Amino acid sequence: MTAGALAAGWADGSSIGYPLLFAGVLLGSVVPVVPTGAVVGAGAAFAVTAHELDLALVVLVATLGAWAGDLVTFAVCRSGGPAAVRWVARGQHADRIEEVREQFRRHGWQIVVAGRLLPAGRIPVLLAAGALTYPWRRLLPASLLAAFLWAVAYASLGVLSGGVFDSPLVAVLLATVLVLLVGAVLNAVSAHRRSTPEPARDAPARGRP
């Protein structure tokens, strides 16, 4: 291969786009310093405007990156020792983790799927799964399904922004802002629901002895 052909290959957005997408989602899934939803939304917006990435491949790569990140996090929680678990659990509320543990005992794989889709739900779910030594054979398909649904959801926001603007740059910026805005709203709603006390279900009815 000539130097010119090699340079042309790297100039193609797909040559670096898919690796960057996978690395960003994987990194953000293991160390939550990267807004992974924004990465997927931006990739989808770029795919539908610049046409240098394939939208289906964006979803596939994002799914695999999220799945790999969740498996790494689960492995750390399951067999990494107390220090590793404390590192994963940093910034998490103990009551939230205990609440998820109780739900996990009753619902199992459904909680794995919901934890990936709900705001601030992924880490508590994986901590609970690791603490309860949830079987790998059950976690693998559940986490793959969760990662796929998550990738489709955030890619859809990118497609929406790409349908509004033809400019790849503007579409990517709009997708990023839209994903962050949706995430902030969902986090606020989730925090409000957790802070609102539920009425006692077993309280005796009024007027009865």
C-alpha cells in the first residue's frame, strides 16, 4: 500500500470514527468521565449528515462498547475485592444500592436491562449483581440486550438532530446538547421520585377499627 493510499484511508471518517466511538463508549462505561450517550448521539448525527459512517454500524459499535464496559464493571464488582468495589461505588448512595439489591433478588435480568436505560441506574445494578454473584450465563444476554436498546435510544436522538440540520457539525452539536438535556431531565425526575416518600401501603383505612 502506498503512502498516499494509506493517508487517504485515514482521512476517511470511518477509519477513525468507529474506533473512536467504541473507545469513547467503552471508557465512559468503565470510568464515567465521558457522556457515552452524547458520544452515540453525535456519531449517529454524523452518520446521517456526513454519510461517512453507517448508522447501523454506529449502533452496533456502540452496543459492543457499552456491553464490554458493563462486563468489565461487573467483573470488577464480582471478583475485584472490597477495594475495587469501593472504587466502582464511589459517589453512589448506599440506600440506593441496597434498594437495587432487593429489586434484583426479585426480578433478575429485567433489572439489568432497566439499569442500563434508567438514569444513574447502571452502576447500582452492576454492584448488586456482583455482590449477589449473579451468574455470567444470565448476565451476558441481559446486558447485551440492554446495551443494544440503549444504543438505539441515543442513536435515535442523533438521527433526530441530523434530520433537522444538514450540516454535520451543527447536527453533532445539537445531538450532544439534546442527549445531555434529556439525561439531565431524566436524572432530575429520578432524583425527585427517590426523595419523595411513598405513602404507607399497609396503613389501616380510616374509620375502621
